[in-house]
Amino acid sequence: MAIEFSEEIPSLRTTMENIIAVVQPDKLREQIAELNEKAAAPDLWDDPSAAQAVTSALSHRQSELDRITQMSERIDDLEAMVDMAAEDPDESADILAEAEADLEKLRKDLGDLEIRTLLDGEYDERNAVITIRSGAGGVDAADFAEMLLRMYLRWAERHGYPTKVMDTSYAEEAGLKSATFEVQAPYAYGTLSVEAGTHRLVRISPTSFAAVEVIPLIETTDHIEIPESELKVDVFRSSGPGGQSVNTTDSAVRMTHIPTGIVVSMQDEKSQIQNRAAALRVLQSRLLVLRHEEEQAKKKELAGDVKASWGDQMRSYVLQPYQMVKDLRTEYESGNPQSVFDGDIDGFINAGIRWRKNEQKAAQD
């Protein structure tokens, strides 16, 4: 069936116009100009933390603007290619074949860009800190937790997103009790937050479960102060698989927030001071989310809706007797679990983001 470019190109342009209306390139340019002024300040690196925040924000905004500009240019190029085919009948077949290939890729890339416009939450722009914990299922659950860690790290690798494993707690026989890692990318939190919840693995052995928690990384502007009197800090030696020690000093840190009982462990850094600072930052991030959840819960209570969804099973990974991964919220599924565990989860994430946006709209109606 021949592609009707006269219908497809206007459709692409309409989608692009909707994206531009949300992203507001002019506003992006203003932000880039302001950040460029800050980046040019001679005393910028007197405060390395603030300098890194400025350069990171500048890079993110510039990438966003480039992505919008390039996408518009690609639609223009596609239209020019179709016009060229109409003017050159001898070469039209080859030109249209190339145009069809470009159209298919444009649809996908435009769809991915459109997903970004749905990420308008308060913390969506931020880096993400993900914690995976094995649940019911014994050794199988610990193995499943390790599979999920690999899945997310491979997903980030596919996209070129830097990651940093901040803490790993190994199970006695095999696998992981828990793992915490950071994904450093624009909108990492907004993108990955739909992965939070209970994941289920089904194979010959009993069903296994793992919990995935996703929080936005704290920023210096958040002002989450924690009095020292509310902290209990323990130090210990970092350990590897099987409980073996991986260093000879008590550099690993376990930080407990006494009022809430939240516990954060950190052993990735080389010194106790660095691990303490990293643990405090993640603890602040969790308290920030807790504060936000309490505010949302209060709003729901005032509205008469006290139903909680935390902990509900949201995705099943079936390896036997058949093979399928299915998200129970969106109905999105894949018949290739191996590909999913290799990081091919964009379809699940995009479907989750659309589902969440629809849920938010329904709640407002």
C-alpha cells in the first residue's frame, strides 16, 4: 500500500506544533542565554557544586532546543524529498523508498519527543535514584533483583545516559538483596518514575517478587534540613558477593533517619566522608518525596479518596511455561523477555507515561 505523504507530512507538522507549544523554544533560548552568562562568570568554579549545576542545566537546555530544531528540519527535508520525487520520475522510486524509511524513523523519534512533553511534574526534569529490593521468593527473588538492575543499567547504556551504582547488598547464596543507583540524564526521574512498583517473575520455580523505588535526586534549592539529632550513622566495611570484604577500612555508611525509620546505605565512594555525603543526599531525596506524598495524600483525603496504589503488582515477567512480559496497568506487552532484560523497555516506559497522564486527566475531570 503506497504511503500518502500528502497526509503524513501535515500530520507530522501538527504533532510538531503541539510539541513546540509545550516546550516553548523561545523560553528555552532565554534560559540558555541566562545560563551562558552564569557559565562565563570568572568566579564560577569557586563553588564546584554550583558550577556543575549551571553547566549541567545549560547542557540539558541546549540539547532540548537542538532536538526540537533538528526535528523540524527533518520534517522539512522529508517534504523536500517527496517534492524531488515528483519532479524526477526516473528516480522517484528510489527517492520515495528513502522517504518511506525516513518517515518511519521520524514517526518513532517524534513519538519519543512527544512523550517528553508529558513529563511536566514538579521533579520530572531531575536525575533519578532507583532502588531495587528483592521480595518474596528467596534465592529466586534475589536473582530477579539482579536481573532488574542489569535491565535498567542496559537501558541507560542504550541511551548513552551515565549511571552510578551507589550501593549493593548481596544475598548470601546469589543475587542481590538490594541495589541503589543513579541515572544522570534530563528527565530521568520523570521517565523512570513509571517503573516504580512491584515487579513479578514467573518461571518453573515459585513466583518471585522485587520492588522498584524511583526518587528524584535532591538539589541545593530544595532546603531539606535534617538535624544531626535525627540521624543515626553506622560505618562498616564494603562487601561483595558472598559477603567478602572489598576493602580494609570502615568506609561504607548506613544512615538512619530516626523519626521516619528510613535507612540509606552507601559504599560506592572510596572514603567514609564521601559515602556519608552521598547517603545524606539520597536520604534528603527520600524525605523530599515523602513530604510530597504526604501532601498528595492529604489532598486525596480531603477529596474522599484514600485508595493507595503503592506496592501493587504492576508488571509480570513470564519465562515459563510461555514467554511474555506484560504491564498490568497499560496492557503493553512483549513476547521477548530476553530483549526486555537486555534493556529494551522504552515501549513499557512510554506506555506508562501516557497511562499516567491519562489517569491524571481523569482525576481532574
